Amino acid sequence: MMKQFISSCALMMALTPALAHANDVVGTEPTEVKTTEATATQQAESPSTMEQILARLPKISGYLQTGWNYTDQGKGSSSFQAKRLRLLMDGKVIDNVTFRLQIEAFNGIAGSRNGNGQKNIQVMDAFATAKISDAVKIRAGQYYLPLGFENYDCSPSSLETIDFSNICYRMVCRNPISYNLVDYGRDLGVMVFGELFPNAEKGFHYLHYDLSLSNGNMPMKDDNNKSKDVIGALTFHPTKLISIKGTYNYGEYAAENLPGGASAAPAGTKYKSMNRFMLGAWYNDPMGLDLRAEYGHMQAGSAVKEDGAYVLAAYHVGDWLPVVRYDMYRDNVNKTTLNNYDRVLLGVSYCIFKNLKLQANYGYSIYTTAAKVASNNGHRGSSQVQLMAMYKF
């Protein structure tokens, strides 16, 4: 028995170097280590179930713009304002199909406030967008119309000034034939748009197009006639920083008087035509010069004939954005209203943090002779001071 035990030990001692050598050659232990490291790396890179669920949820964002506004126009006013409170939800329906919901919680449209005159909630955007390719995208629902730069390519959160120009407010965000109310430049319909002729090296397309077919009525309402608004827009980019845009809109409208607004068309009118067109150019360097100009014209027979234009110049200096804008408007039918003016605006924005921006604007308006006598107590001009903060989340 002892001899067998000694023989076994001797055999194991003799085989040990060979086994050790074989283990080094095959590399069993290092392979197992590598497998363990690869698994750990894969687990670290693979999102957890909770992360996957969160990635599929809609993204919630928004901003609040609030502050103080003073003007000596007419009888004058001085008030703290909750100018805008936008709530947005963006998400994916299926691959290549997204949706957006945007709500304005401080809607100030005349006639849409509650019985105490307080601002209420308004649905701004509610649409889905299907991307077939860069050249063909289809949008359906209630969306912002592709009229001009400010209504389509800008938003209040990115605008250089606190307020848009009157081209945007009166020509885009208002239908004077049906109701003379601000409608935020939104409408219900279907739009096809896309980018053509890519410059892959510099990461932009030379041409963008939009073709919209919509009701031509107030947002969140069915059409009040059988005609539809047709809007076509082309934006040419000779370089990545330059945009040249032309827009044309044709629509037929029905006379309609709503609380807070009156129709410019005779009562009973069902198909009154109106044309709008805009032409503009924009040089926009996010790290430097921002220069934009637009001209717009709106006409509907003898009932509406209005012209407007603005030129804006701003320059990014770190977190500061000083801006100057000249803005003119002429209502060639209602010549005695305060919509007949030349206005100069001086302003500055300061981005304290990524999600907090302070804004200060001073504007001086010079009214036409007819407007100053009839609507501004004989005063040729008026001043406006705005101090606002914008909080994003």
C-alpha cells in the first residue's frame, strides 16, 4: 500500500510541469478572465430595462417667459406679465414617425379669455411627422405654418427679441378676413416638406421646400367653408449660414365675427380670396453675426392691403446678444390705426445659465400723421420698455 502511495505521488510530481506547460499553451485561465471582462463590459454598455423604458417615453420640456412691460402708447400701461408658458411633449410613435404636443398656458387671444378676463390654455401644436427620407416628410395635424422665418424657423425661446415683428403678428398670426384675431400662425391640415441637394462635406442641403394644405380657419376648429389654404415655401442655402426664403399663400375665407374680433369681409361672404407673400434673407452665425431681413405683403381686394418689413442685426459676444431692429408696417385701408408706424428697437439678452436668459428691450415707435391724430392723442411717438426672464426646462 505504501509503495502504491509513493508511486502515485511520484507520478503526480512528474506530470505537474507538463500540466503547467499545457495550461500556459492552451491559455484556459486567461481566456476565462477575458470572457469575464468582456461580459462586464457588455453589461456596462447595455442599457438597463429601466433605461430602455425611459428612452421610449415622450420627452417633456418647456419654458416660462415672465417680467415687466411698460408703454406710453395711447393711455399707457405698466404691468408685470406672464408672457408665455409653453409646455412641450415630443415622442416617437414608431420608427420614423414622431409627434409633438405644445400647449400655451398663458393664451391672451382676444375673445378666448375666461369670464374674468384671465388668460387660459390653448393648444398650439398637435401633429405627427413621418420621415420617408430627407427629401420627403409628411406632417398632419395642427402645426405652425411655413410663412416667413419668424413663424417657422424661429421660436420665442430662440428669438433675438422679446416680441416678433409685426410681419409675423399681423400677417402670419392673424386672418383679417374671417376674424381679426391672433391665432399664433397655426392651422389644421397636411404638409409635405423636405431637403434637397445635400452638401455632405459641410453638412447642409442647398434647398428646403414646404407645401401645406390647411383649413384657413381658427386653430382647433373645423373649416367654415369648403376652400383650403395653400402655402408654398422655398428656402435656398447658398452656404450653410445663409438662407434666402420665399413664401406664397392663397386662401378663400368666410366672413365670421367672434368675441374680440370682427370680420373684414361683408356678412354672408363664403369665399373671399386673400393672398400673402413674403421674401427674406438670413445670415446666422451662432458664434458671431446674426443678420435678417424680411418683407411681406397681404391683400384681399379692397378690404385688406397691408405691407411690412424689418431688418434685424445682432452679434453673439460670449453669453451676451446685443440686438437692433428696424420694423415698419402700413395698413393701407385702416390708415388711422396704430399699426401704421416706423419702430426702432434696441435690446440685449444675457444667458446666465444654459436654462436661464435675461432680456431687456426698448422700442420707440413713430406713427404716421393720420395715426397719431386719431389713435395716439396727437403724439407722434411712443415708447415701450420690456424686462423679461426666460426659464427653460
